[in-house]
Amino acid sequence: MKIGIDMMGGDFAPLEAIKGIQHYVEEGNAHLVLIGDEDKITPLLSEYNIPGERYTVVHAPQVIGMHEHPTRALKEKQQSSIAVGFHLLASGKMDAFISAGNTGAMLVGSLYSLKPIEGVLRPTISTIIPKENGSTGLLLDVGLNSDCKPEQLNQFAVMGTVYAQQILGIDNPRVALLNIGEEEGKGNLLAQATYPLLKENKHINFIGNVEGRDVLIDKADIIVCDGFSGNIILKLAESLFEITGRKEIHHEYFDRFNFENYGGTPVLGISKPVIIGHGISKGKAFKNMIVVAQKMIEKDVMEKLHTELIN
Amino acid sequence: MKIGIDMMGGDFAPLEAIKGIQHYVEEGNAHLVLIGDEDKITPLLSEYNIPGERYTVVHAPQVIGMHEHPTRALKEKQQSSIAVGFHLLASGKMDAFISAGNTGAMLVGSLYSLKPIEGVLRPTISTIIPKENGSTGLLLDVGLNSDCKPEQLNQFAVMGTVYAQQILGIDNPRVALLNIGEEEGKGNLLAQATYPLLKENKHINFIGNVEGRDVLIDKADIIVCDGFSGNIILKLAESLFEITGRKEIHHEYFDRFNFENYGGTPVLGISKPVIIGHGISKGKAFKNMIVVAQKMIEKDVMEKLHTELIN
């Protein structure tokens, strides 16, 4: 099993990626393909005593900056760590790809270098939501699909279910539809049309609508929504961590809004595992991302998604 | 000036309404029309020493419960405080109507008993958002219009501006569009189509897009969005007050998420002031609602909305 890592992605590259790798190699067994500027990576690999047999370095002299235009950057910087990573992944030279770099470029690469899983209308990205009672839930889509059709939301529910079962370890995850009322028939046209699809869907454990007030409590394990609403919630939740930090409101609950803890989000619905980390990812987040990629390969999440979606 | 109050609306009716009236009559000068069950109201009016010349009681023997179906309840309970209130308002026997009762019934009454202001495509409701720096902002729509057209959002921006200027005392309020990216052209189809309208709108001070992370910081005074997104944010914000309360996270910032403090939201775009309070409204909230209604009448907010929207 070969897992590729963009060593140049994120605010603290490549140092924090190296730290994550150091933690990972102690317990994980995948071979790591380290993509980036060799001159910057090699000294750190020695310094942090990463065993040579555990990795291969692939030199990529260019870097796509965090604020570059995704499509343009990917096209113009063919020798960037992200472009090289997708090339290696698409050509089968590695089995998964991880980056904390330019999110847009990672999404563009995922959508255009890789094939969607057969039967998938649109891939999706999710976020972990820390719940009041200490558990976590999954919210999706969080921005890849700003306009959605009911059939897409219905697929997000299935993909979220497989991910929650296989990777988050939730046996029979409760799926809810984000809405502005509890009863069937409430909401905007999208929610009204999605509800009956979810209700009839045999691949999920649908529990009905949830409202904004239910997002942070343990009512559902998976909340399905369009990428516009989901992205608003995700960024609002991220801002809570920052605001409470600035106001020095110290509480374990708000610490859990530190999205660095959760180790990135996979792009669900594409043929190979791609994990996108937060720009602020540190060592722990990188390690978690590698672990998620390993699990996705081991449990063959892609094949399970395929099976659930086409039957 | 006559302001009508639904004495039977809210979780603590009619006692907390009476307490609000007691505070109001000390500083406000409107004549109050108290609508509800005479037998319940009259003893409290004596007990709280409300001067007889400041109010008129209108007996309404029925009550619409908080969970009744709005349209059905309004139709079947013609003698309810809400139905009687809208009848008095529509027939010109009073100048404004306030209730902390069934929100749905208040909205249905507003939309179907009263005329929209000439030129208004759809009335809207807003919420106050407490900002990190101590200021407050306005978010609209928060649920009256779950599917919106760009022209409606453009009008919400104007209505929010008039309200912020006249009632919240913000001179030249900064208007932003809720979106999932900062640049023009980002977002879902609605946001993409709304941006140019806001940019060209001479009646507002448009500052561009804001994201979920900006909702709680002081980047814009008014954030415009569809009622689905707005309602999700409103209810999520309300839940923060509840969660921090349950977790005993005491901080002035989260105290400000107690929506009881803000005294209800007007239905903007209809011909007369209607203020809808939270079901949990207590005395302070009732008093604030009466004050808002008085200001809306005094400053002739309806006429100003009309002028801004048709020019």
C-alpha cells in the first residue's frame, strides 16, 4: 500500500508533514510517497529519523500557493506537488493522496484527474461536527456542490453512511436532512423533494428532518444538505473556535471545534482516496490523514460505495 | 398612536406581557390595546398598577397554541387573540400589533390580513446577530422565504438598510451577501445572480460577499441570504445560547445569544408594523417589542421602505 503526501501543502509545510510521518511510521505500515522539494524534505527526514525503507521521495520543484486560482495553477504548474501527486495517483503508482494545500486545487484535481465511482452523480466533501454530548457527527456536502439536486443529496446520504460505518466506526448511523422545520413537507423546494427519496432509501437509516438547532446536538450521526448551507455551517463552526480562542473562553467543548484534530476530509465518490487537510494542519492532523487514507484502502471504501450506490 | 398586544402569546402569557407593559408605560406614550382573555388580564392589570387610561382591553376568548397549524388555527379560531389582533390592525383600529405567540400564525396573518407595501415582492423577517466586538448585525431573511429569487434578496438588502438606519440607529449600514467565497462569481446560482444586483443598487452600501466565518464578526451590518440559510444560522445561534447554558460556560459573549434580549423581529414589507417575539419572551422582551413598534410608527418606516423600494 502506497500513500502519497503533498509535503509542500499547508501553512507549516514541510515540517509538520514530517512530524506527522514520524508519528505514523511508528504504528502504520503503508509505504509513503513524499512529493515536494527534495532539498527541503531530505534534511528534515534525516533530522526526524524517518527510516529510509518507509518512504520514497518524488521531487516536485513547484508549489501551488494557498491563494492561487485552482484551475489555472494546476494547469500552469505541472511540476507542483499537487499536480505530480494527482498524476501518480491517476496512473496507479500510489493508492491514495493527501494534502493540506490549496483546497480548490485538490478538488479540481480530484474531479478532473480521477474518475468518479460508477453511479456517482457528484462527489462530495464532508466535515466532522463536534456534538454537545462528546460524540461527533458528519455533515455533508460542505461546499463542493453549491447547487444540488434531490438525487445528489440522496447519494450523499449513502456515501456518508458508508464513510461513517467504515471509517468513523458508527454501526448504523442515523441520517437526517437539514431543514427549517421538523415535519415532512417543510423547507425549500430541494428539501421538500429530497425527503421522500431519503425516506424510501433502503441503504440508509433515515430519521427525518433536523434544524439548525440540532446541528450541534446528538440527534443524527449524518446530516445531509446542499454545499452552500453546509459550507456556511462549517465556516461558522470554525469561527467559533477562533472567537472563543480570542476571547479566552476555555472549555473542552470549544476545543473540539479545532478542526485540526480531525485529520482532513476525504473526497467521497471518486475512484481513489484523496484526503484534503486544513491549511493549518500540524503533525497530529497529518498523521490522522494518513491513518484515514490507510483505512480507506484497507476497508476498500471505494468498492463499498460502488456497491451501495448501484444496488 | 395605538399599539396592540397579544396578551395570550408566548410561554409566560399573560404575566410577562403585563410586566413588559408596566415597564413600557413608564417611558412610552402609546395607547395599548390589550387583546386576550379578559378574566385573566384584568386582575393582573390591577395587581401591576397599570394606569387605566393607558390601555383598552379587547376580549378574545380563544388562544392559538404554540404548536397549532397556523393556517388552520387562524381560520378556525376567529376569536383568538391573534385573529382579533389582525382584524383590528387591518381595519385601522390600531397602528401596530405585537405577539410572542405562534410564529407561523403571526406570519400567515401578516401576509394574508395585511397588504404588502407597494413594490415589495415578498415581505421578510430578520434576526439580530451579536458580533464578537460587542456590536450587533442584522441577518435576513431568516425563514419566511425558503426559496428566493435574486430580486427578492436585493429588496431584503433595501428593507434591512431602512430598518437598520431607522430602528437600530446605524447610519450607513454595510450590506453583504452571504456566500461561500469572497470574490464576485462565487457561490450557488442564487448568490451569483444576486451579487450584480446588489452591486448596482444605489439604495444600499454593498461591501461584497461574506462567508460563514464572518457572520459573528463585525464585517457587515446587514447580511442578506435566502430564508433557508438564514433560518439554519438563526437556530444554530440560538442553540449556542442553550448549549453554553447547559455546559455552564459563562461569558458575556454567549449571554448576548439570548434572543430574548432583542425584543422580537418585525415583518418587513407589509403595510403596518407587526412584531413577532420569541415564545420565551419575558417582560424585558415585551417592553422592547412595544418600543420597536412605537419607533416604527413614529419614524414612518413603512413609508420610507416604500420610497426606497419604488425609486
